[in-house]
Amino acid sequence: MERYPTSIYVPAVRMNLGRLYMNGAGMAQPDADRAAAQFLAVVKSKAAGVVDDALLEFAKSSIESGRFGEAKEAIAKLLAEFPDSEKAAEAARVREGLARGWRTLREIYGN
């Protein structure tokens, strides 16, 4: 990414890095903050076909980092700008969970 920052592959690499950070793959523990930074970079790049996914993943990483306001904003943006997205139903579930006061992904997806 540093060598070829304008490559068409950078958004996909950032999405994969973000997921690795969220899962803690190859790390002592997950790092939701580092994951959020990767997902936000994809959102800001406006890369076709992945911004909705990046918004959802950014929201999820924000929840895990305790930044619920950012998560709510990302979900609202996803639902407003990509209402027909395959990610819309999941985004609505996350929004509902936050509205119920759930503060972890385990609570949101477990209920």
C-alpha cells in the first residue's frame, strides 16, 4: 500500500487488514482501533463496491472500541446512502442493538 497507494487493490487489502485486526489473527489480541482505521480509509477512498461493507465493518470495530456515536453515524450513513445494499439488513440489526442499549457485538448478534 505504501509503494502503490493508488493501486486498485488497496481497498481490498485494507478490508482484509481490518478484518485481521478485528479477529486478532496473528496477534496477541484483536485491535479494533487499528481495524477501524483501515475500514475508515476505505470509506474515505470511496472505492466502488466496498464502501457499504467498509461502513458496516467500521461501525462494528467502533462498537468494540466503545465509540458508539461513531458506530451509529456509520450505520445511519450506510442505510441512507446504500438502502439496497446486501449489508442493509445487518446494519439495521446493529442499529437496533445499539438502540436497545447493547454495547458489544456479542450482545447484538447473540440476541
